[in-house]
Amino acid sequence: MNALITGTTSGIGYELAKLFASDGYNLILVSRSKLKLEQQKAELEHAYNIQVQIYALDLSQANAAKLLYNEIKDPVDALVNNAGFMEYGAFVHSDLQKQMEMIQLQNNFLTELCHYYVPQMVKHQYGSVLNVASMASFVGLENAAVYGAVKAYILSFTKGLHNECKPYKVKVSALCPGATRTLFASKSDAEDTHLFTMHVMEAQSVAKTAYRGLKKNKMMIIPGVYNKLGYICTKLLPNAFVNKAVSYIMARKK
């Protein structure tokens, strides 16, 4: 069995790679850093006695999904679309190129990769797909408006795909993590916001919840008690209250 996982440099992606490896999956890992991938290949092959293929690619480029699909010769039994990034700051002052790369990577690339591999899974009536969305999927995200929008797309797309694939015994789940202790916060220049100083989860815990949920074919996986409560609040409380709460969470600490 082979698991294709994007965005494995650190954090949730790498923790998921270890979980698939522990179940006997050979891994196909995709990230930008060739050096980090080579280190992970050595570590995982030694620890789990599996085979690991690595591909160093910038997945935010328009032809990335096709290039990757053409390179991979082995069948893919599990697909994990984890690669992503956030650009923190007001949209009106943002770098448009970065915003478009965010859409390309987390919407276009993800959709294209699913279109390459899910039909094969449906044909064989076996396989699983985990698309990493976010708690941001449920709200309008101040200071990360495009990020919230792309994650909302991932969640909606995955729900639809879940329903389509269920009759064919193909598992499709969306993971909706909240703040998680990874390099994500520092890379997005958001580590001094309230978001990353309140109830931050460990990547290992998030990954374990995701892996269990995928095995059970849960449509939507929300890890952690506080995230579950947050989701309930977005459904039950007035929009005005939710918007004020999000505004506070996404603001920098003074």
C-alpha cells in the first residue's frame, strides 16, 4: 500500500506520515525542502522498515499537480492533501501574488490531485483521502480572509466528495484543526496573535485524531475539545458575536 502525503516538512503532515508508516504503508512524501525530505526518508525507512519516495516541488505552481502525477508510477491507496500556508495581514495591504499562490496550492492543486487519484480508488472500491481544512472553514477570518476562504472551499469540496465516494467504499474526510504547535505560525507571521497563544494543540495529537477519523470515514474531523466547542459556537451564536470573537482571536497581542 502507498500513501501520498503533501506538506510533510514538519507538524501535522510528518506526524501523519509516521502513522501511515506504522500501519505498513510505503510513503510518497512531497514538500519544497529536498534536504528535509532526505532526512525524513532516512528516519522513516529506518524506524518502520518501509520504502519512502520523495519529491521536492513547489506545489503553488500551476503545473505542479500534473508534474507530480506524471512522476509517480506506483498506485496511490491513500492521499493526504496537507500542504498549505497562511499570509497574515489585512487583504487590502497584502501581496496579491501570495494570495493567488494560496488559492493555487490549497484549492486548485488539491482539486486536481483528487481528480487524478480518486477515480482510480472508486474503480477499485478501495482507498482513502484526507484533505486538511481548518477551523477557519467556519468563519470569515479577519487578517487572513483568503486563507479562510480557501479552507472553506476545501471543507465544502470534501463533503461533496465524501458523499459521492461512500457507495464505492472510498473514505474521504476533511480535517479541521485549530491552532497547532508547528512552524506554521512563525512562517505566516502570526505567532504573536491571540490565536497561537490560546489552547494550542500538539501536532501529534491532531494527527492521531485525524488518522482515527479517516479510518472511520468521518466526513469532518475536529480535533480537541476547545475546537469542538468553537465549532458549536459558530452554529449557535449570533454572527455579530462570532465575528467579534474572531476579530479578537486574529488580532496581535498588545
